[in-house]
Amino acid sequence: MQKPMLSAEQALQQMLAQVTPLVQQETVVLSKALDRVLAEPVCSDINVPGYDNAAMDGYALRAAEVKPDQPLIVAGKALAGHAFTDVIPAGYCVRITTGAVLPAGLDSVVMQEQVELTEKSNQPAILCQLQPTSGEHVRRAGEDVAKGQQVFAAGHKIRPADLGLLASLGFAQIKVVRRLKVAIFSTGDELLPPGQPLLAGHIYDSNRYVMAAMLQRLGVEVLDLGLLADDLAQIEQAFTTAMAEADVLITSAGVSVGDADYTRQILQKLGKIDFWQVAIKPGKPFAFGKLDNCWFFGLPGNPVAAVVTLEQLVQPVLRKLSGEAADVTPSLLQAVCSVPLKKQPGRADYQRGWYWQGEDGLNVKTLGSQSSGMLSSIANANCYIVLERDSASRPAGERVSILPFSDLLR
């Protein structure tokens, strides 16, 4: 008796439970750290800011000394990078610019727009038009980041703003997890490389280009083993290369039950396969297993099915392998569908759609044919309309779950 197909959720949990993150580390300079995963927590060695400073251009003073009709004499200037260090007597203030050190003994900054310039005892002075409070327009030392504070945890993936924060803390280099190395190839005698004349009965190889691009967005190192013919020896050699040089092998096509599906035969010979099919549409012929120390993902040959399974099933596993401490739970939204949706119970359906903000909330519609061979349905979409495994067709006007495309497809 054939085992029931795993749901997408079951398949994902089964894969995540088996893989463990990479442990090898390397040190990279900050300019090369974007999208890398931290191998250890990052704690600050300094306060940011390192000193009390002005948040506005204006005048530094003692708030308690501000009185109506009692000018404060301007003792001098404090500029960013040039602190005012003289002793400031009672009844005096200091002209100050944004970012300059707050002079000792002063506690507030009054904006320059809120003072009237005058004189007192033939010296420049100001009259405050508002009564300040102590600490007003002052950024305190350590207000942004305190010395010893953990800034990022291990497993954090470095974003552009993170680089600025790390630079502000004085880090010139950081320890990261080494890049995951992923080998890919396509198989099929019917496939031709783009740029060659299209022969009768042939199609151009598109899956490998989509896979490589999505993997580059994920930040892994891609080992492209090329377009392979339906030749048992050639495919087995590609498997052997991947097992020796990569952490992961992802193939496209060859994992169904056709006479020329040699990938399946080689997998049974060289490795251990956990499952062959998942109850997802498109993407039923999806395989997962292991070849020595190399994890294996077999994607369907149909282009849309390959994209859907790579994004929904493979991406979270690769993120865990890369050491990324990311939440893999999909962020589903609710939207009103403007068109009827066709579906048969039995498999979760990821229909390609376009969502937009309407007057009463989110709206969504499908984009033409939902054939798993039509890449245009992905290229012109911005989300999936996710219909549960046991659900049937839905009329227009109903609320449905949508999943906006991840960074891998945007």
C-alpha cells in the first residue's frame, strides 16, 4: 500500500528536523559582510554616542538659569569635533552645533529658532523664548548602544543598516559562518542552452537560470554543473562532483517515474532518500535526501513547479544550514479575490496572483493560466494565492490567504 503524500508543512518540518547549521567560521572585513550570517554574538565595546551631545543647533545652558528678561551671556562655541572646555560661570551659555560635546556643567540645549539675540555687559547674549527642561535636545552617552550591550545575536543575517551600526561601534571585521555551497544542474535531452537555434521538439533550459538567481539572492555560493543530457554516466559523474565539492545538490527534473529519469536511479544507488512526493501544486514530484555529507533536493522539471518548491520548501532549509536564525513561518495575509478560483481537494495549491491595496483592504486576482510550465505566471505575479490541501474551488468575492513573494523572487 502506497504511503500518503506528505503535506508541505510535514515535508518542511521533516527536512528542518534533520539538517544542522554549518559550524565553520571565517572572518570578513565589514565591506564584505553584507548578507553574511554572524557566527557569534556581537557586543559593543563602547557607548554610542560616546558622550552627551547636542541633538540640535542652538545654545547649551542650565535650564534652571533661564528666566524671562534675564539674558544669558554667550561664553563661546562648541562645534562637532571641537569641544568647548572652559569653565562656564553662572549666567552664561555656549553656542553649540548638532553632535558637539555638551560642555561640562550644562544640561540642556535650546534650539536657535527659540532664542532672541541681544547683548549684556557689551557681550553677545540670548533671551530664551521658551522655558526649557533639563535634558532637552540632549543625546546622552550610551543612549543608542551601551557599552557591553549585545547588538546582534549569532545567526543574524547582516543587512545594510547593520553595517552602519557595526561601523559606528568601530568594528572593521566580524566572524561569520562560511557560505553554504550549493551545486545545481538541469537534465533533459529536450533542453537547449539559450542562444542556440531552437530545434523542433526542444525547449530552452530556463530552470537553471532561475535557480541560480534565487540562490544568489539567498547568499549561498553556487556551483553550476551545467545542462546534462539524459545519460546515466554523465549524471552520476555530476552527483559525484557535488558530493565531493558541495554541501547541497539541487537538481531540476529526473525525479519522477519516466524511463529516462536517471536521477532517481542514481539517488537510490548513491544516497538515502526520505521522500519522493509532496502534496503541493505545482511541485508534487519533489525529492529530499542525503548523499554522504551532501544534502539533496530534487525539484520538478516544470519551471513554475521548480520555482515554487525552491522558494517554499528548499529556502527555509538552506537558511537553517547557513546558520541563519530566521523564522520560517510564512506570513500569510488575507485578501478578497476578484475572480473565481479553480481547485480540486488533495494538494495545497500555490496559484500565482497579483495583490493590491483597495479602498476596503487587500484585493487579489490570478494571472491567466496556472499551468506549471508557464514561467510568465511567476514573472508577472507578486504573490501566491494559497489554497489549503482539502479546500475546493472558491467563488469570486471570498477572502483567501495570500503569500507575498519573498526576496528570492522580488
